[in-house]
Amino acid sequence: MTKLLVLAMLGLKPMTGYDIKTMLELNDAERWGGVLIGSIYNALKKLEKDGYIEVASIESTGHRQKAIYQITDKGKEYEQELIIEALENSSVVYPTTLYSGISFAFKLPKTRAVEALEKQKKILEKEDMAIQAGYEAKRLAMQGNLPALTQLAFDHMLEVVNVQLKFVTQAIDIMKKENSLA
């Protein structure tokens, strides 16, 4: 995913690694794209080595030099391959750790199991707020003109978090009502 995001950014315009990093941070790519922002520099080196990007120019500011990268024709073809791959690959991800914990919650004192799920609930609520804040920042940056697919992505992210929040809330309610967790 990091390679795709780097190529996509360079497809917009030539940029430095720092510019790419900043844009991806502003767009909260770690959250929705599942990339570590620090991995951008390794991706740049690999993409350059493989001929997908090249140094367009070197800027000097004081004693520092910055490479400005641009995507090559080969890189544009590779970007399209990565987009197709991303669209074709299944992205269904189950909260398997949570499911495992629920399956064995009966081995804990009920209060401890409920406390742990209450922590999970707070994490999900924070995630919901973070997505909503990201949506609002993007909407403002785009002056209210969000592309339909961007809107769809935000709606889906919120729905996924809310479904998991509903699951955790229901699990807490069941645990509180039951005499035991077995």
C-alpha cells in the first residue's frame, strides 16, 4: 500500500519525500491506508531502484539538499497495476483478537471482562471521533466538495467502527446480565 500511495502522490506532481510524508499525514493515511508514514522513505528508495520514479531535480536550501521525485512512465503502469490489485483483493478483516477474547471471557471474573470491554469501547469511540474529525478536515480542505468515492470511504469507515462498537456494547450488556460468562 505504501508504494501505491507514494506513486499516487507523485502522479499528482513532483514532490520531495517530506512533501509526500506531510500530505499523507494530513490525510491520515495511517488510519485509512494502513501504512506507516515512516516507511515512505524506504518505498522511495525501492521505487527509484526499480525505475518507477526518478529524481527530477535537487533543491538546495542552505547546507541541505532535497531530492524532488517524479513518477516515470513505468511507474504510471505499475501504479495502475497496484490500483487494480487493491480493488480486486478482499479487504474483509475480522476483529479476530476481540473474537478470541470474547470466546474465553468465561475464564475471567465477570467484572474484569466487562472492564476490558469498556476499554475497547472507549478506544472505538475515540476512533469514531478521529474519523469524524478527519472527515471534517477533508471537507473543509475541499471546500465542501468531497468526491463521491471519498465520501463513500468515510461513510464506510464510520459504519465499520460503529458496527464493532455495537458488538462490544452488546457483549458488555450480555455479560452484565448473565450470572456467569459460561
